[in-house]
Amino acid sequence: MKTQKLTLTLPGKKVEYFLGENLLPVLPKFFKKTNTPAKILIIADSFVHKLYGKQIEKIFKSSGHHPEFVLISPGESSKNLNQIKNLYEKFCQLKISRNTSVAALGGGVMTDLVSFAASTFMRGLPLILIPTTLLAQADAAVGGKTGINLKQGKNLVGSFYHPELVLLDIQFLRTLSQKEIRNGMAEIIKMSLLEGEKGFQALEKASEEIQTCGRKASEEWSKKIRPYLYAAVRKKISIVEKDPYEKNERMILNLGHTFAHGIEAAGEYKTYSHGEAVAIGLVGACLLGEKIEKFPPEQTRRVEKLLSKIHLPIRYKKLNPIQVFDQMALDKKKTETIRFILPKTIGKVVICDKIAAAQVLDTLQMLKED
Ligand SMILES: NC(=O)c1ccc[n+]([C@@H]2O[C@H](COP(=O)([O-])OP(=O)(O)OC[C@H]3O[C@@H](n4cnc5c(N)ncnc54)[C@H](O)[C@@H]3O)[C@@H](O)[C@H]2O)c1
Ligand SMILES: [Zn+2]
């Protein structure tokens, strides 16, 4: 299948997204066409580097490029100020300036961290994203949000900064674990709920063949997931274009995330992964949507069925609903009340700021597995 191109158009900037297989050889052509500096520094998740570093180096060398690599330990704990300081020091040591492209190679941790460093060093270096997890390809590498964590909270420091180019290369998906696939699938399902009946039905129909079996993904599976990844990226781009700085419309991307953040935090980020919490959170949004926005209960059942088919949880165990509620209240940003994105129907959501605590608690009780 041919490489597909999507463009995110912003005032004064166009970001190109290429989706396909074995895309790295397009980089030299892209550099030439767009005047993006061909001198490149690749900041990579060290695990991803172990899997793909040699192959990447070979591709670059065959086109006359000699990339430098900086390796970062995998995991959320690398998304911190100390790593940013290390990166700035490395940039100085390597005499990086605006005529060097900086590339992030890895999952969402790498794209968030490197994008933040690139956005702030010398007030902005040319940036290329090469996301390697399904979650990063479908979500984190799309839309220009950068972020690092403080001990007081996740993603508290960040900026809006767009790359020149994003390579969504499905070859990387073949080595993902089941856990990482499920994390990405939760966001793809969320995006299909925002997209509408057509997109959601397509996923329902495909659920049998894209539900992942075995310990790891496969080449065959990575090809099957491609149209749904494409649909998710296209949908996110269309939302971001309408509201690049998350003042309004873009908030709908948080569908399921108010419950999810509460569930993740109540489990101290150990009990549930982000994708698992999002899956439960999507069901929470449907159940609360039933109460507040007359979301049809049969649509909630369809959402539950699809999530279960993909081996994602639809109820939480062990956690205490009051604890989850407290975490949701702590997490509230900007407004005094907790903000929810609630579905009215598949494909239509509303932003709700004023929901009685009792309704939320009631939903949290329903979300707990007996
Ligand atoms: N900026 C945004 O809009 C946005 C949106 C969603 C999530 N995020 C951020 O993304 C992060 C989560 O991203 P993630 O789930 O990709 O996590 P991650 O970057 O930690 O990657 C998950 C794991 O997968 C491994 N990995 C990466 N690519 C691989 C591959 N091809 N094969 C095998 N293993 C591979 C990594 O080494 C890591 O252990 C969070 O920090 C979150 O805040 C940002
Ligand atoms: Zn998410």
C-alpha cells in the first residue's frame, strides 16, 4: 500500500504526517524539498534504539547522512526536568543550533520530552517525530502538545510546538507488547466515538481481526490496524486545526479522560495503565452521558462490547469509588467543578462543567466491578 499523507494546517505552518511502512528513506527527500536542515540529532528511547538503531543508522548512512544519537532510558520517569537539562547540555556540547534537525524516536514519552526540549532550546529547533508506539502514532505525536512531569503532577510543564514532519511508520508496531497495543487501541476507540457511527461501526466490524492474540503484535496485524490508525490521526488533525491551543473544541479529545485520570491516580499509576483507565473512563462517560445527555444505553453496550473484544477492561476492581472521585476533583484544571466530555450519541459529545457530585459518585459505583 502506498504511503499516505495528511497535513495539519495552522496559521503560518503546515505539518506533514506520512503514514506507511519503512518510511525512513523519505527523510533525505523531505529535507531537500522543505529546506529542513539535513544535519540530524536523533534522541531515542534506548529500548527502541536497541531494536531499530542499526537499521536506522544504515538507512541514513546510505543517503550520506551521519546522525548522532542520544539515548534516554525508557519509561514515564524520564519525562522530567533533569532530562531536559541533560538534553540542553548535550545540545551545547554538540553545538546544536537552528540548522540541526532534532528527531524523537520512541513512544509518547520521547515525543513529549524531545518536543519540549526542541521547543525551548534557542527558542525552537526544527523537530521531526518518529513515534514508535501505537499510542504515540495515534495520539501523542499529533497536535503539537509537549510536556514533562513535575513531582506535583503529570504534564504540568509544557508548550505547544509543532514538528516539521511526523513519520508514522507501522513497521515499528510489530514489536509492541500486548499492553502497549491495548493502550493505543483505547485512544483509537475514543477517536472513533468522536468520529461518528461510520468510524465506530468500521471498528466494530474489524474487531475480530484486530483483536490481538499472542504475546506480541505481528506484521500482519500492523497492516490490519493501519486504516484505523489513519482514521484516528485524520480525526485528531481536524479537531486540532479548529482549536490549536485547546481553548474550546479540542477539549473533546479528553473524552473518557476525567474518569481515567481519577482511576490511574487512585491506583497510584500501577493498578491501571493509561489505556486501561481510558477504556473504563469511556464507559464512565457513556454511563454519565445516559443520565445527563440521554445517551442511548444500547450504545453504551456497544462501546463495552468493542472494548471487551480488544481485551480492555470496562470496570475497575479494588479501587474505592470515593478515592477515585477525590483524585478526579484534585485533577480538575482551570474550573471549580470537574469537567466532563459526555456523549449525546456516537459522534456527538458535549462539554459539561456543572455536574452534581452525587451523579459522578453514582457512576463511579456503577463502574466498580462487584
Ligand atoms: N502530547 C500529547 O498530546 C500526548 C497525548 C497522549 C499521550 N501523551 C504522553 O505519551 C506518554 C505515553 O506514551 P506511550 O504509551 O507511547 O509510552 P512510552 O513512550 O513509555 O512507551 C511505552 C513502552 O514501549 C516501548 N516501546 C516504544 N516503541 C516500541 C516498539 N516499537 N517496540 C517495542 N517497544 C516499544 C518503550 O520502550 C516503553 O517501554 C505519556 O507520557 C503521555 O503523557 C502525550
Ligand atoms: Zn489519553
